[in-house]
Amino acid sequence: DEAGISEIYAFAIELARKAGRAIVDGSSRRFSSAAGFDHKKNTADLVTETDEAVEALVKREISTRFPDHAFIGEESWAAGEEHALGNQVTWIVDPIDGTTNFVHAFPYTCISIGVVIDSVPTIGVVFAPFMDTLYQGCLGKGSFMSSPHHPAPRRLPLVDPTPLDDLRQALVAFEWGSDRRVEVLERKLDCFRKITGDPDGGIAGGKMVQGVRSVGSAALNFCHVASANLDLYWEIGCWAWDVCAGIVIAQEAGAAIVGSKDHAAQATQGDEFNVVTPAVLTGRKYTVIRAIDTDKAKN
Ligand code: IPD
């Protein structure tokens, strides 16, 4: 019910800030001891002691406060806890989204906390502790941002974006992800070529967007689209914890989330490089677009 959702929402915000402090503490320990990161599937897929410690903290706090709720987290999943999404209220958490950034002290790092209720992503909280910026959204209640300059939450987008009629006017987030196998990389390179290529310079199908950014955090890309700092975010290969919170925040700010049949088919086959769990959550949608005619953008 409404009161229950408000309680979960307030708790998620408190928890994101607490986890953020643990991320900052973890970074000072890491840089003083030079300890603690490891590779998962390849050298571009990192996990740190802090990812694991923060996930354990968040999981513990949730189960103490809401013992009936389910939990899906990036590191628990990696450790073999592959829970499918059921009927329970489910928290979907990436303790550090932007782990590579964290390892390099590049400040685009955040904790991403999503809550799914009745199979619908309902609450999203993304906190970037090094920038002390919090994004929050709740289904039907809008999304908001608070930062040191503006501690009181401000509704997103901060200004009404002017609708674009062409991708040539767009600033686009494009992420490479950690999966660089040939068949995956080819698809990313194809898309990159298509969105950046100059059709007048001989790139067939080129859309010649104004600029491309790869800041290295899926959740923050969603938040930038929600803020209308970015017009579009494209990626393949995300997982539920990368997108759940961001989807709520972006949708509540008026962004559209779109997908492709091709990827949907692969997702249902459980292809590991695809949008496996988000597919279940969102109807296999993975590209976020704001302020653009989505039919045009899909092409
Ligand atoms: C990754 C980041 C990255 C995106 C990858 C994600 P992680 O999350 O969001 O920007 O390209 O798809 O997996 O591994 O840092 O939590």
C-alpha cells in the first residue's frame, strides 16, 4: 500500500547514503593499502573488496528491516545466488556501479538501489558519493535530484527539454561494457559507427550525433537522461542491478525506454551478453531516450 511504499522509499534513500559513506571509506582504505581488486570474466570486469562489503551491508540492513523482502545483488549473483524475480517485493542492488571508475578514482561511481513491487520497478535511488549527488524516483511520484549546491530535492528534469527532431542535435551516452568478445564488440562498433558516422562523409546510415560520452556508470547515464543533460543512452549487456533504479528515475522524468526484438529474443534464451534480468523486469527494454522522437531514434 501507499504507506508501505513511502516507508520503503525513505529507507532506500537512507540506505543509499549510508552505503555511499562506506564506498568513500573503502576508497581511502584501498588507496592507502593498494589492496583489493580482482577480475571476474576478464580484465575489464572488476570487483573490489568494497563492492562485496557494501553489498553485504545493504543486504543485511534490508533483511533486518524487511525480513520478507527478496534481494538480488550483483555480487550475490556472482557468488551463485541467482534468484529469479518472484512475487515478493524485491530489492535489486548494484553496490558500486562504475567499479572500474572506483578503481581508478574517477568520480563517476554510485550505489544503485531499485525496488520491484508486483513485478514493476517502483522505486529507484542512485547515490554518487564522491559527487554527493542523490537521484531518487518513485512510480507516479516523479524523480528528483539533490546535490551540495541544492540540498533540497529538485524535480527532474530541471528544465523542460526542447524536443529534438534529429539525432544530429543529440548528446548521447554510449557504453562499451566489459564484454569484448568479438560478436559482442562487433555489435557495439556497428552501433557506434551508425550514431557517430557522418553520412555526408560516406558513412551509410550515419546519424552524426553531436557528441558521445562513456562515463562508465549505467545508473548515472539513466540519471543524466532524466536530468536532460543527455538526450539518449545506448548499451547492450546490462544486468538488472545496472538498470532497475535508473529506469524508474528516467521514466518518472519523462524518458522513454525502448528495446529491439533481436535482443529480446536473445534475452529469453538467456544469452549471457544480453539484457537477461532487466528483460524480465522491464519487458526487455534497454535504451533510454528523452526528448527525441523515439521512432526516429530507433532507426
Ligand atoms: C557497469 C557499468 C558500465 C556499463 C556496464 C556495467 P559495474 O557496471 O555500469 O558503465 O557499461 O554494462 O556492468 O560492473 O561497474 O557495476
